[in-house]
Amino acid sequence: MIVRVPDYFGEFSCIAGKCTDSCCLGWEIDIDEDSYEYYMSLSGEIGERLRRDMYETEDGGHGIRTNECGRCMMLNDDNLCDLYIAAGEESLSEVCTDFPRFGIEYRNVDQKCLSLACEEVCRILFSKTEPVKFVEQELFGDSDDDQGVTEEEAAFFEKAQSELIAILQDRTKPVSQRVDEYIAKANEYQKELNGSDVEKHVDWLSFNDFSFDSFDIRFGIVNDMELLRQVWQDYKDDMRNILIEADYEKRMKEYMESADYRENDIEQLLVYFTFRYIMNAIYDSNIIVYAYLCVMFTMIVRDMNAVRFFKNGGKFSIEDQMEVARIFSKEVEHSEGNVEAAKEEIIWG
Ligand code: SF4
């Protein structure tokens, strides 16, 4: 089995009680089948508490209740997990053990990324000033399930992913130029897949378009998404109030021409999204749609950055970047429905 990860993967370790956010805040906590069975047999006070706080989900699965503030019922006042303390890490359900690691598997490859929904991952990623590299490690034990992907298909998409990331990391050019080349390259790959000369252009989605109309479409997409946490509603209200039609372009340029606009942050975002989404095309052959999705997500974070910049009175620190990216990721990336809604707009919009 080959495991492919970004070079900072090994730097991550959960900061637990020191985390100001915690992944147990504001999300549904799913319980996998094996954990459910284990929890049903777990003895002692922690077992009784768990059984009291578990519920059946609409699809017949199980989850752990959250309180009125959206905190997992196992999370104590020190932001530590009582289940972990009482029964150890192996007692945690899959979703708690895996987070913030997410990935895609195909043939003999397990490609994993660290999600920006985690505070510590944001700290690690935005502290990087060099282009991120991706490393592979061969582990014992091959998968005998090729997931319906041929060797040639795997090689095609791996090459596409590498080339797209290399374009984004070419620091001899401004990011705006890199993004144009990135979309052009994704279109080349898509044409090869489709066997046609037709290129896909999403007219309202150009990285260098600072028109209010373009922002308004992006905003409409996020505004219609499922709301997971109040902080997202507050952010959307700020976006509506600060990025107004009369001077959207002027405000974006003011932020982007300031000393606090860092191309490095934008590159890291684009590369992060690309590594997270492009390989999904191996299962639906929509490489250009994922490329646009990565650009759109980066543009939304850039809009959010500008909002924070003006709220701060013309300042935007690296800590602001870490927080803004986390708010976006936690709300948008971690709802399958929200990511699907964004994809649909790109496909049909
Ligand atoms: S968000 Fe990250 S650092 Fe915070 S508790 Fe969860 S895994 Fe740990």
C-alpha cells in the first residue's frame, strides 16, 4: 500500500485541551457500527453516560448528542474528551480517531490530507513559507480491491494532480497568472478525457474578476448552503455589509495591495484544495469541475479575508488567515451537501 501525504502530515498532533475550537463543537458526531456495539457493552459510569447520550440518526445509524451550545456530550469543561480519558484512544469512534485526516483510496494508494477545519492544521499550513511537497511511503499489505480503477487511469490522474500543483507552486509568476494556467491545464486534461475539443468556462468564476456580480454569485452559493454554526451566519452578515456593490472592487484591491495580503497564503490554499479534491475526478472524470471548485473555494476565502481586513481597520495577520480558513473549512468542506451544492453550480452555472 502506498500512502501519499503532504510533507507536514507528520507534524500534526492534536493539541486537545489547548485547542480553542475543538472538532467536537458544532458538528454531528457519528458513531460507526463497531463502536456502537462496543459502547452498548461498555461497563461503568462512562458506558451508562454514553448510552444515555447516544441517539439514532435519520438513516438508521447512531450519533452522540450535543448540548445546546453544540458541544459533544463527552467533551468536558477543559475541552478534553471524557470517553478518551476513561477508556483510551482505541475507544473513540472512527470519525473522532480519523479527524482531521481525510483521504481518497484507489487501487493500492491511500492519499491523505489534513483538514483545515482543525485549528492546529491551519497553524501548521500557514506557517509554511516554502511550497508544500507531497511524499509517498510504501507500507506493508497491499489492497486487493482496485475500486474499479485501472493502472492507466490512476497514472493519468496522478500526472494531472502533480502538474496542476506544480503550476500553482511556480513562484516565478503571480498567483493570478498561475490560476489561469491551472484552469487551462485542467481543461486540457478534461478534453483528453472527453475526447473532444470543447473547453469548459465558468464565466462568473475568474480569479481576476473583481466585479460585484461575480462576488454576488459566489455569495449566493454560500448563502444557500446548510448552516452548521452561528459563526458562519455572522460571517455571511459581515460579508453582505462590508463587501457592498458600490465599492466591492475598490475594497478588494485595497486589501490585495496592502502589505498584509500574502500570496503565500493563497498558494497554500489553492494547493491544499487541489490535493484534497482533484483526485476525486478518478471516480467521475470531472477534472475541470474540481479545478474550478478549488479556485472558487479560494476566492471565497479571499473574500472572507478582505472582510476581516476591513473589520480589523486595515490589518490582516497570519492568525486571521488561520481562523478564516478554519471557519470556511468547518462550515463548507465538512458538509457533503455543501460541497455538492458548490459543484452543481459549477456544472450547471
Ligand atoms: S480541532 Fe484539531 S487540534 Fe482541536 S481538538 Fe480537534 S483535532 Fe485536536
